[in-house]
Amino acid sequence: MTRPRLLDLFCCEGGAAVGYHRAGFDVVGVDIEHQTRYPYEFHQGDAMTWPLDGFDAVHASPPCQDHSALSTLHAKHGTAWMLHATIERLTAWGGPWVVENVEGADMPGSLTLCGSEFGLTARTQDGKVRLLKRHRRFVSNVLLMGAGGCHCSASRGRIVGVYGDGGGGAMTRGYKGDLAESREVMGMPWASRHGVSQAIPPAYTQFIGEQVLAHLAVPA
Ligand SMILES: C[S@@+](CC[C@H](N)C(=O)[O-])C[C@H]1O[C@@H](n2cnc3c(N)ncnc32)[C@H](O)[C@@H]1O
């Protein structure tokens, strides 16, 4: 039986891709950088102009740096425009689409998911089992149900964050996962330090992908 095809724009090393594949999609990724760790069919190219024809659904994760809390501390990257331009383009395309970004992004009507809703944990070097705190926003033209509610604020002292390209351990912002801890808690054993810090955990997109598949199964 053929599986529906999902185009994964701004795919990086494929955190989102693996979740959609587990949900039941065949996945094709596009990124401006060459991605040697992406686990499915990959094309290097510009996601802002990549053809959308022939796909049953599209996911996009435009660059988040200019929407994150840290962007007020560092220079802007000039990529903030891509988020709304992508939503406009996918709306005009008309098929089922999902766009993801960070908590600081202006995404009215978005659904926020957190690792604590999916029981994503890692045993860290200090001997604790820590929950992933990772809030990501999703907007879609498919009605998306939530996952039950984040409980990371009730788990203070047992949280791990995944960000940046180096270091790990107890930091002023809380406990930061090293590479092994980050791979474990994100569920991405194939990823580099950079790839895991950029990614959506596959558990989030499996949850969303199952809802998009259910939407595709309903006759128009
Ligand atoms: C936040 S990461 C995506 C993470 C991915 N969804 C995952 O779950 O692993 C954003 C990616 O967008 C890519 N990118 C930036 N500008 C792009 C463009 N114009 N076209 C395609 N990819 C681009 C970056 O190279 C980076 O890999």
C-alpha cells in the first residue's frame, strides 16, 4: 500500500521527519544546507521556492533564531520574515500544512507542545531522571488536538533543556543536556549536537502526523 507523501521544508537532520514517518508518511526533506544525517530522501534547496506539487501534506520549520528569547541578546539573523511568508505560501497552496516555531514566535491560534506531555526523559550525569522542557508552537489548517498539558513547571529541579552547540550540566538557565543526554531525551540517536539542538522531538510530529493522516482519510 502506498503511503501519503509529506514534504518537510527546513528539514535540518530530521527530528520532525522521523515523527511523520512513524505516523505513516513517506517523507521528503529540503534544507538550504547539505544534510548528511537526514534519514529519508533529501534535497538541498531553498524552502521558500521549492515546488509543493505532488505532496499530500507539507510541514515547515522556518528558522527560529529571530523569534527566540535569546534574539534580544544577540544580533538578528534577518530570517523572521520567513515564518509568515511560509504560512501565506502554504495557505495559498491549499493542501494540509503544519508550520512550527519557538515559543516567542507570533503565531495566533497555535498549539504548544512540550516534552513533559510525552514523558520524554533522560537519566543525566547527576543521577536524576529528567523531563524534557521544550515548548514548540504549531499552526495548521488542520484542526489539531492538544496532548494533555505541559507539566514542566511542576517538575522544577527535574528538567533538562536541549540548546546550543556545546557544553552541558547545571547552568544558570537550568540543567542543559550534553550530546548523549540530548539525543536520549529528544529520541534522536542519529543526530549531531547542532541537529538535536535545532529539532522538534519525533514524538511531537508523530502525534501531529497521526491527526493529519486522520484528516486525509476523511472524504472531501
Ligand atoms: C529549526 S531548523 C529545522 C529543524 C527540523 N524541523 C527538525 O525537526 O530537525 C531550521 C532549518 O532551516 C534551514 N534553512 C534556513 N533557511 C532556509 C531556506 N531558505 N531554505 C531551506 N532551509 C533553510 C536551516 O539550515 C536549518 O536546518
